[in-house]
Amino acid sequence: MLNGKTGRGSAGVESAGNSLTGAPSAAESNAGNNCAESVIFLRAKDQLTGSAAEGVPPIEAVSVKPVTVNLPDATASPAEAPAMTLDTSTLAFVPDSDAFLDEQQANQTLDNAASQLLSNGGSYIIAGSVAATENGSSESSMSLSIARAQAVREELILRGLSEDSIKVIGLSTCTTPLRSTNEADNRAVYIVDTSTDLAKTLLTIGSSS
């Protein structure tokens, strides 16, 4: 639409310019005085001085109310994230089981996790999450999510973390701040610092039994 409007406006100005220096074209004859008045109006608008030509409405200043736009605070803290997310790319489980699919990969992942958690200190929630399936009941999904979190907890204790520093909960397929619309991403175990608001939220949603 912008190109179309510009084209019509340009044609009008060019036609008027030709009529000042030579015989009017057929288009100019059909346009009559309207085309000439449009040119005068455009010139008056550009100059913004003097009196408007006869028959041309005067240009009036329009008062525009300022609009306040609230932009996001660039210094605001990002949304909280788990200390670690152990998903299918780093810690895969056998389908419908709490057994690790790849023992070698699991050992490497859990070795790294334990080393980082011991270095950071503090206490953590181990939260299991599962993907929603057509045949899975809410009870079986919760049991599986707890069992997978418990499997991770036991391995971390074997690697030096104290039992008191790790609490297990299951998230099943519950809606949480960590839940993804891609169900495959929900096959995960989250390790969350208990001092965070995220941990408090998960504790109100998840179950330990």
C-alpha cells in the first residue's frame, strides 16, 4: 500500500509540473483544478509559512499526548534455573524404569555432578520428571519420577555427598516452571539448590512418596 500511495502522489506532482511548462496532457485535463490545488497544498505544507492559497485548508498544529512505554529492566535477574539438569543426552533411563540406559555415560555424568555439588556445598532437591504418555497413570508416573530421582541420589551419596544434603521428590507430569511443551525434554532429573525460590515452588508441587 505504501508504494501505491507514493505512486499516485508522485504522478500528481509530475503532472502539475508539466502543466506549468507546456500544454496539459489528457490526464491533466481530466483532473481539472483538483490536481493544481493539491500541488499548492503540498508546497504550502512544506513551507509552513504564509497564508494558505484560496480554497486550501490552513495547516493547523495538532497536539499529541505523549505515550509512556515501560521497557523491561535490563538489570533484572533472569529466571531461576536448576543447578543441574540431567536429561536424556547426559543421563538416559531405560523406558519405564529407574535403571540407567548407558552405565558408562551415567557414571561419567554422576562423577561430574558430584564433584560440582561437593565444590559448591549447600543442600539440594533431586526432582524426577517424566514425559506424559497415553498409557501412563498419574500414580505410575509419580512413582517412576521418584524412583529415578532416588537412583540419582544414591549414586551421589556413593560419591561423597551427605544423605542429609539431598532430598528427593517426584514431579510426575505436573505443571511446573521447568515443564516443557516438548514431552521428550521432560524425561529429566533436576538438581535444585534448596535456598532458591524454584526449590520452594517444586516442594509445593512435587511428592516424596
